[in-house]
Amino acid sequence: TSTQGRLDGFFTVL
Amino acid sequence: MFEARLTASATFKKILDAIKDLLNEASFDCSESGIQLQAMDNSHVSLVSLMLRSDGFDKYRCDRNLTMGMNLANMAKIFKCANNEDTVTIKAQDDADIVTFMFEAKKQEKISDYEMKLMNLDQEHLGIPETDFSCVIRMPSGEFARICKDLAQFGESIMISCTKEGVKFSTGGDIGTANVKIAQTNNFEKEEESVTIEMQEPVSLTFACQYLNSFTKATPLASQVQLSMSDNVPLVVEYQIPDLGHLRFYLAPKIEE
């Protein structure tokens, strides 16, 4: 089984 | 004053078609360098990043930086009113709360304009880190769309495995399994039909079919698509818009448990 990852944390808020 | 004129309104139609399933609304940031859009979908699984360079427009003027929040479904309604061959001009005053789209037929026999209310979206601007990807695959965009559509019949996820031998797209579900292998081509004459793989290290990652299929709505924009992958970072699916810019999609991988 696998769960969907999220993008939060990959990008920095400018 | 902001004014951007593009001979082919078809390009805008294609861009809207490619992003309106992922985003309901988005901010278009206009500056001297061009028009940029960057937004995550509601579930924060994918990010759309659009860049249209000012030098790609037939006329471009941006006196002050301007952020235009737009409802993309409404924008698509307006662009449906344009013929593909029409020239489009996008205009807004500084600090305006409306944007005007003007469509002109080639021989000026029909000119129409549509005003749309702007939205204050207050979107976050995100910094995307530079990544040295382990694998960069370039392949015909139509072939990538075909594979995503075919494999979506059999499973909810597609595993993309890249080695120096080639790229393998795999899925599985109740019916059984499906595998499509694509080898690097040596077809230097027809660049748009070629498959090239730049590999530092082999990578194998799993992604949701639903998102990959959404991204392939951008297929009419470019003959080639570029897939960039590294372990533990989002996949980048990039379509180069000829002479104008690019449309990139970022997708968080599925996490194996």
C-alpha cells in the first residue's frame, strides 16, 4: 500500500 | 498600465485547458520580465508553475508590477469566445479591479472585448529549490499522454522507473498488471520524436494516475515533455511553450508504507 505525499515542506514560503 | 498582446489566442486556450482542472483560481503576476503563475492545487499534491516571457509577446508593457487574481473557469469561458487565429490583448490599469481581454480577427473584421472582475487571492509565493535531478527524460508528449491514459485503466498509480537502459511505466490492479518500456532513441533527425535519458542514478518513484493524466492536458502546447526525477523530491513534468515560456507541473510522489 502507498499513501499520497504532499508538497508542503518541499518549497519555501517567500 | 499593463498590456500584453499575443497573435495566437490559441496558446492561451491551450494553457487554460491544461491548468483549469487543477486550479479553480490563480494569481497572474505581471512584471517587466513577463507573466508568471504559481499555485498548488487544493490538496497540496501538485503545483502549477507557468512562465510567459515578455519577449515572447508581440507587444508587452508593464509599468508597475501587478498581480491579477482570476477565476480560471470564467477566464476559459471568455477565451471560448475567441477564434484560435484571433489576436488577444490583455489590458489592465494599475491598481485596477478589472482586466480586459480584446480579441481581434486577422483582417480586423471583428473586434470583441470582455471585461472580467479580478479577485484578491492573497496567494503565497513559493521558492522552488534548484535540484540536480538523478534522471531527466525527454520524450514525445503524445506518447507520454498515451501511456498515462492506457495505464490508468489498470491502476490508480504509475511507477516510473528510470535506468540507463530506458524508462519503465508500470501499474497494477484488480485486472492484473501493465508495463510499458520506452528505450532511448538515436533519432537525431526528428527531434520531436526522440527519447533521451540523462541518468546520474537510477530512480523509481510512484505517482497518482489522476494527476499525471491532468498534466497531459498540456500536450497540445509542446511536441516534447521533460520528466525530471530524484528520490524524495517532487516529479517535474515540463512543457516548453515555443518562443514564449514554459508550463511546469510538480507532483509529490506516493509514499510506500
